[in-house]
Amino acid sequence: DIVMTQSPDSLAVSLGERATINCKSSQSVLYSSNNKNYLTWYQQKPGQPPKLLIYWASTRESGVPDRFSGSGSGTDFTLTISSLQAEDVAVYYCQQYYTPPCTFGQGTKLEIK
Amino acid sequence: EVQLLESGGGLVQPGGSLRLSCAASGFTFSSYAMSWVRQAPGKGLEWVSGISGTDDRIYYADSVKGRFTISRDNSKNTLYVQMNSLRAEDTAVYYCAKCSGGTCYFPFDYWGQGTLVTVSS
């Protein structure tokens, strides 16, 4: 199974500042035939189901604010929130869908400093 | 509007069985793969099982293999998971999630609100 490891486990950032969350996979999730990284980011707020933010590692889902961006390839990925807003307080998860089981990272809790 | 509505959760004794359902609407159900994802209280997300749109491809997490069975009825737009030999560690909110493509090699673009399964004596 592909193991997904996020860092840090928790993060406190001031409003308006940049937040960066990292995700590392135990093997590459880049499919060479289509040059796509099978990596997604979800946001989960308390009491709610997860919400899709980013897929194919860097494609923003429709309706997601452009302060959210994804980058990386192969085994190392990053979710960046360019200017933190109060409504961004949540737990963020990366997930690989390169091969089942479609494993998640352990989550990163983002708070306001 | 895409809607996913899970049902069937509840309290069950260890070793017992439960069947969860997920009623889907707002999209062509048979064209999309579906999955079950669970979240134990205060913990992270765990993918449980997935099934392709035409149900010819089925996958399970090792933690549930041999105990859980995923299925779908495309005529009823409903996803199921039959859970047998339940253990305390199966206690979780179970989410139904829609894949954005017909196979399990796509991200989950819609999620239900979840149904709580509690395994306890």
C-alpha cells in the first residue's frame, strides 16, 4: 500500500499570512502514460464531510478560492494557502488515487495564530 | 444538484452485521465509481472500499477485506456496503463518496453527510 505522510500535523498561521502543508507518498503517484499525478487535497471542517479542493496535484476544483494552490510531482506535494482567511480553519488531507487502496495522509490541523 | 444520503448506521454488538445504503441523485449514477470512506471519532479519514460504475472492479482496504462487501444497484441509484463480523475498531462515521470518473482512479468530488456506526456491547 502507498503510505501518505503529511507535515506538519498541526499549523498555526496569522490571518493574511501564507500556510504551507506538505504531503509525501511512499512511492510515486505520477502515471507516466498521461503525466498526471494522482494526488488530491481535501478540506474538512468540524462536523462536515470533506470537500475537494485540488486534484491531479494542482488543478483547483470549481468554486475553490484561488488563494488555494497545489504543487509537486512524483512523491512530494504541497498545498499552499496564500493569504489565510478565518474560514480556512480546518483539517486538510492529501490522498492518492494512483492505486487502491486509495490512502489518505493523517491530516494537518490548521489554526489561526 | 448531486446528493448522497447514507442510512443504516446504528449500534451493533461485536460480531454483528449491518448494511449501509447510500441513495444517490442528481447525476447518472451508473457512470461513476463510488466509494465508502470512514472516520473514527476524532481520527483521520480511512478509505474502506470502492466499486466502478459498472461494478466490474471492486477494491477493499486490508482492514475490512473478507468482512465487508460493497455493491451497487444502478437501477435504484444506490450504493451498499454489507458489514459482517464487526469489531470495536469499525466504529466510525461512514461516508459515501462519488468518484469524478467511472473507475476508482479519480478523486472524490461529492460526499454524503455520513452515518455513524457504533460497535459496542
